Amino acid sequence: KLAALQAQLSAVRQTVDQVNTALGNHGNAVAQRNLGYEPLRQLSSRIISALKATRAPQQLVDNAMSNHRKLTGIRARKKLGEEERAALKTAGKEVKQVSASHQSYDSILDTFDKQIKLLASIAQYQPNETDLKITTLETLFTALQTKNTAVWTAKTALDKARMARNKVMYVAET
């Protein structure tokens, strides 16, 4: 009947509107997170430079470099080429190369947290630059964590809105 079809149309429009709103919120959260993470690579390089300028033990500098490589996506050792792998294989050595990217937002956030905690444990790390100080880095970490959480919250809301829309539009009884 016409009244039932109009009610269904109204429900569909409402759920589509909810999806569009959730999609906009998700897009904004992703954009804000991207902007927050953007300067992290350059900041990590500056942190390493400041740490190297101190008289910190080389082992601690090496640990910080390991975190820096993870933050920037740089491999510790260059990946073997096809010829090198073939030569090792003919020599009877099996070579497995695992991805070393660690570039998901969650991985970057975790590595940044490790880097901050490592720097806090190094007594010699006392930079003059405000943006390299431990308290500033901790504030940045909290801001990035908040942005990351906002993306996951917006993603959950978007998924729920899509499920509600799909239920109204595509369930067999409707």
C-alpha cells in the first residue's frame, strides 16, 4: 500500500542521511589524524639529531635509531635483490625477507610511545628546543592518540549506520 511504501521511503532516507553524516564525520577524523601524524617523521629525525649531540651511550642511541627507523619506514638492512636471493638459494640457504614497514597508525603511535619512554630514561637527553622536550612529546603523543581514537569511533559509527541502512534497504522482508 502507498502508506507503507511512503513509510519505507522515509526510513530509507533517514538511514541514508545517517550514513552520509557518519561518512563525513569519519572523513574529517581521518583528515585530522593525517595532519597530526604528518610532521612526525621530520620530528623523529630532529630527535635523533638532538640525541646524537649528547654524550648518551651508543647502545641507547642505537635503540633510539631503531625506533626512528620504524617511525620513518626505513629498513635497517637493504632488501636483497633477485640475483642475491637466487645466489643464496643455489648455495642452499633459504632467505626469507619479512616486511619491516610498521607504518600503520597504531604501530607508529606505539613506536612513538616507546621512543618517548626511551628518551625519558636517558639523563643526557635535555634538548633546548621546546618541541623536542619530553613533556612536549608526551603532549603530542596524547593528541595523536586522541585523533587515532576519534577515527576508530567515527569508523564504528559509520559501520553501524551502514548496517542500519542495509537492514532497511536490503532485508528480504522489506
